[in-house]
Amino acid sequence: MSCELAQTTVHGYFDGELDAVRALEFERHLENCPECQASLESIESLRTRLRQADLRERASPQLRERLHRQLRQATGVAPAPVMSSLRRFLMPAFATLAVAAGFMIAWFSLQAHTEAARVTAELIDAHVRSLQPGHLTDVLSTDQHTVKPWFDGKLDFVPPVSDFAGQGFPLVGGRIDVVDGHNVATVVYGRRKHTINLFVWPSRNAEPLAGGSGSRQGYNWVMWRSGDMQFCLVSDVSAADLRELEGLIKR
């Protein structure tokens, strides 16, 4: 069975982004999880290769002068012998650039994954905090016309607020959380005796967080993007319930 922490926590642990309690919990988990151990070793190996790789190759003065001379002699489309020489001398540089590009793609992919895992972990932590007495709502109301105006003036965006009581997801209220250093709107829904938090915030990075779903420590989450806004549902209800609410919100 695939370990969820190998996807959501190991990158944050490697980058030193976990707090002391979560880092200790993960280290205990790591002792008995071969998948997380392998994932951590893979990240360490990639970073080592990136640091040790000699990705720059300087052309010698003789090579630069020879290329300049051949280019000066060429008019229009260079004759075949000149192009052959250019290819012979430029192919090693192209090969080096290809290797560098491969490493950079892998690096940015790793960074994007780490960013998504870190933000997801913060959202789940915010959900857990909200379950403590007195932390669930700043505005307690089942009326969307009360909850939505409450956010007005407190944020630089307007979150969508709807009541889905008829479909089994009654509106409970709303509050403001801080995630990734920014204010996010949190709309609270109920599902039977469970609580569902809908986190909403504008996409502030050039590349928005990827959509997806998963679970961590007994909590399920679903994330998606609509327009310029990011959405994430977090709860201990089933993944199917979260997908149902996601569909209602997207209507």
C-alpha cells in the first residue's frame, strides 16, 4: 500500500519546513516505513547530483576564434562544410544544455511538489485547530446572506458562499485563517455530525497549485482551481462526500 506521507510530508521534512512536533512524529514514522525512507534517499540523491554536476562548459579561445572566422566567411546559408564544422563543435555544448535542462526540469518539479505538500499540510493543520472549542467560526450563521457580507472589507477578495442544506451540507458559518503567510477565507459546512472546512484564496504565484486529493492522519482533502481562485476542502468525512460537495460548489 502506498504511504501518503511519502507524497505529502517527506519533502517538507527534508527542507526543514515542519515544526518540531510534526518533525518528531515523522521521524518515528520514518523508522518503520521503507517507502518514506526510499523517497527521502531519492530527494537527497537528486540534490547531491544537482550540486555536484558541472553544468557549464566554456569554449576555448581557439574554438571561439575559429567559429567567428567561419561565421564571417559564411554568407546567407552557410555551405555544408561550415555547417558540418559548426555541428561538430556545437554538439557538445548542446548536449551539456540538454543535461542542464533535464536537471532543471527535475528540480522545478521537486520544488512544485514540495510547495503543494507544504500548503496542504498547513491547511490540514488549520482544519485541526478549528475543531478546538471556540475556533470554528468568527461568524456563526446558516444564512449565506449573513456570512458572505461578513467577509467584505476583511479580505482583498470575495469568497463564494452558498448553503447546501438541501443536499446534506448545511452552512455553519465562516472565519479567516492564515495559510502560507496570507489570509484565506474559510467557509464552514456540516455533514451529519462532521465539520467540513472550505478554504478559499487567490492564486498568488505564477504557477497555481495543482489540483488533487489525498488524506493525512485521518483527514481527507480535495484541492482545485477555478478562475484566479484556489479552493481546498478538508474534513474527516469520506472522500466521496468531499467530491460531492466539490461538485455542488462548482455549479
